[in-house]
Amino acid sequence: MEEREFRKTMILLIVTILTILAFFILRPIVMAVFFGLVLSYIFFPLYAKLYKKTKRPNLSAFIILFGLLIIILLPLIFLIPLISREIISFYLSIRNADTSYYIRQLFPYLFQSPTMAADIDAMTSAFSSNIASLISSTLQKIVLRFPNLLLQSIIVLFTFFFAIRDQEVLKNYFISISPFPKDYQDKFYQKFRQITSSILYGQLVIGVVQGVISGIGFFIFRVPNALLLTFLSMLVGVIPVIGPAVVWVPVGAYLIMTNRIISGIGILIYGLLVINWVDPLIRPHIVSRKAKMNSAIALIGMIGGLYVFGVAGLILGPLILAYLLLVIEFYKEKRFKSILFEEIKEDKPKKT
């Protein structure tokens, strides 16, 4: 009996040590691996259709990977110089902007007191300086971290290739090590796919689409720094409840304040009649009603995930919360209870 307990302890110790070592090995690239897995999940339906025609997994995965590279690289080659110029232009305009002028136009009564006017001028000047410094430091970090970003991108592509090619193998492997009975595994996996689809397609894809449509409006109404604003709209479009409105509403107000009244009113009307309707029109077609995730949970998960995991937390945070709620739901249905109870009964020594 003592020997058996000793072996169990040693196995547990070895597994713990290997897990800790694996964690330190994978920690620098874990987010790159995660993004590769996310991309493989998004593009797997396309891979499955292509594989039915070619019957060759490596060729099918390579074609999808090559198409993904073209989708990513061609816009980058064209857009990076333009976005760089717009960022520099925005940086210079922020650094030299007289923000107090616009506040004076909106709230003239605040400047009736000379002391209050001087304080507002000082605060707006400091705000513009801080924003300009933030943009400058961010650009410096991007340039300095370019080799690391290139390495991370390569890892993303490698992960994407093997994950999309061997997705069924990975699925069967995780099922084989799952502690749940077979019928519970099927239900759990179905819920898992619904939640993942809800977040990836319902938040990520729809957010990007909203950003692109916002960008079309910026170009139609000749908004300054339209490419940069389009990119920002994509980022905030992923966040539930908030959406691209936090970009196009201030842009419209800014254009009106700077006497570009037609463009300002135009972008506000475009936002109300076009951008705002992207979500309710597109979401039902790409996300099933059963898979719809509570917006509050998604928002909390994104904010918390952003603090813990950085940009990847926008996806990873809601997923973790959703999976936790799924486990709690299974527990409430006494599925986990019955499993644990059965295991305890099996472990009890038989009476002699």
C-alpha cells in the first residue's frame, strides 16, 4: 500500500514539474499559439470544403494558409505606408492642437473667469502633450519589437497550418482525455462550439465588418485620417455594447465644430442609418440564437481579459468566463455530481 502511494506521489510530482517547465517554455509564445488556434477555428469550415475536393490534407491546409497570407500581406503592403503617414499627421495635429478653442466653443461660460480659463488652457495643453507622447512611445515600441513581432507571426502561421490540418485529431485527443462520460462529452462539445462561435463570429467578425463599413463612411464624407479611424473603429467594434459609435459620433461632432457641417451631419446620419444596423442584420445569419452570449458577460470578460492578457484578452477573457459558466451549468444539472459520486463509489474499498 505504501509503495502504491509512493508511486502515485512520484507520478504527480513528475507531472507537476513537467507542467511548470512547459509553462515557462510556452509562456513567451502562448498568445501566438492562441491566435493561430483562433484562426484555424475560423477557417476550418473552408478547409473542410476544400479537403472534400482535394482529399489531401497538407495541400488543402497549404492553400488556406497561402490565401490567408495574401489576405493579410497585400493590405499591409498597401496600408502600412498610408496609416504611418496618417499616424504622423495625427501626432503633429495633436501636438499642435488648441484643444481649449473647441472647449471654448462648446462651453463659453467656463472661460468667464480668468483663473478658470488659465486652468483649462493648462489642462488641455497637458492632455495634448500626453497623447502625443503616448503615440510617440507606442511607435518606438513597435519599431523596437519588430523582430519579436515577426517571430510571433511565424509561430501564428505554423500553429494555424497544423491546427487546421489536424483539428479532428486534436478534437479526438481532448475527448480521449476528458473525464466526462461519452454522452456528456457530446453535449459539452456542442455547447463549447456554440460559445466559441458566438464570441469569434458574433464579436470578432461582426466588429471587423462594422469597422470596415464605418471606414467606407469616413472616405465618402472625406474625414481626415480616415484609415486610422477605420482601424480604431474595428478595434472598438469588437467590444460589445460600445461599438464604433465611440468613433463616428465624436468625428461627426468635430466636423460640425470645424465648420464642415455637411460632412459632420452626413457621417452622423450614415452612422445612425447604416453602421448601427450592421449588428442586428448580420449577427442572426452567422450566429445561431442558441449561441448568443450575454453582452454583459462578454463586456466584463473583454475588459478583464484586456488587463490580464493584453489584446488577446478581448477574445480570451469572454471565452474563459463563458466556459466557467458552462461548467457551472453542467454542475447544476448534477452531471458533474453524478460523475464524482460514481468515482467515489468505485474508489471505496470492497467489504470483505
